[in-house]
Amino acid sequence: MDSNRILRPLLWLLILAGGFFGLAAFIAPATFASLTGFAGTDVFTYRLAGAATFAYAIGLVAGTRASWVELRIPIASTLTFNAASIFACALAIASGGAQPLVFVILLASAVFTAGTWQLLRQPPLEAAGKARAELERPIASWLVGLYVIGVAAAAVFGLGRCSWAASSASSPARAATTPLSTARPGPRPWARPSAGSSCCSPGAGPRPDCPR
Amino acid sequence: MAVTFNGLSVIAAIVQIIGGAQPIAWLILAAAGLTTVGMGLALARKGR
């Protein structure tokens, strides 16, 4: 895979995907959830996730005219975002009854992770521009403090939510009580569980789509 | 990127507070508001 050939198409694909899914989740979270088969019970979380996704699109639009030195950090962020997205999709699939959209997101995240990994592994020569030396200059110490606060907040909310999701996936009883549960109640023909599966465990209680 | 995310988070938190706030919405409003102002200032001053 040639980094020079994939840079621009990948960048615009990321911008389009981030712009569409980010704005849709931010502007109309309930409609977006309903159209994609989710319950949409926690609109605030949908809006925050939409804001984060849309921000990636904006950051990458700004990066379309940037040099590789300027672009490499947003690309590394995008790699992290999509790798975490694969983890989230895997948890959703493992916990059973994943919506079809989960598989679409899993596929897109895998493509984006592979593409951004390739760019970082073999930086494209095409994205020439200002050299590192021209860009390196000290920043204000108050800004470094702001970055530290941002990293701490991202660690608490991001990693905290990941570990909660992981423990929810391994414990159906806990998943059933989480306020962020996205499973739409009612029959789901694409994920009909068999009798005795974990969804009908005593801790979780019978779900409407479990065989009687 | 940071200004967009935090600016939109401020809007989302305000919408949430208007519709009946949970304590986390106030926390996010404060954190995102501070970060939006800080990052905006950083962009305007070019990191100085």
C-alpha cells in the first residue's frame, strides 16, 4: 500500500464519514438512533459522541493543506479513535444482538485503522510543506497546563467508559441496568438467541426476544 | 478540533440543562466551557 496514493482519498473519506455521522448524531440524536435501530435513550451521550466525531472531520479539513509534520498528530488521533471503535464494536457483537450498523462501523473502522496505521508507518512524501524545524517553537506554559487537564479529562471519561462497557459486556445483569444501553427492546430477527443463552440468565431476566 | 468538540459539547450541555439537568451536564458544561475559551485563546494568540 502506497501512502502517497491513499493519503488524499483516505483523508476525504474520513472527513465525509466524520461529518455525516457526527452532525447526524449531534443535530438529531433521537432520529439517528431510530433510523439505525438503536433505542436512543441517552440523547446527551449521542450528542457528545457526535461532537467528537464531527470535530475529527473539522480537524482533518484543516489538515488537507497541511504538511505531514502538522498532520501526523491528527492522524494518530484518528487511528486511536478507530482502534477504540473496533474495540467497542467487538464488545457490542460479543454481548449479542448487535445492530447491523455495528458491523458497518466495524468494517469502516478496520479500513480507517489500517489506512492511518500505514500513513504513520510510512509517512507520505506528497504532504510536503513546512519542515519540523519551522514549526517547532515553544508554546505558553498555561497552554501546557490546559493540555494536561484535557488529557486527564479524556483519560477519566474515555478509559472509564471503555472499562464500564467491557465489564457490562461480560456481565449481562450489569448491562441490563446501564443507562447507556442501546439495545432496542423487542424482537430482533437477526440475533435471535437460543434457549439457555446468556440473555436469559437469571441475573439478566428474560428479554422479549428470548424463546419462551 | 478541540474547539469544535468542546464548543459543541457546551451546546449539548446547555440543551441538556434546559431539558432537566443531570449533575454530569453541569460538570461537562464547566469543563468544555473552560477548554473552549482556553483553546480559542491559544489559537488567537498562536500558542503564545
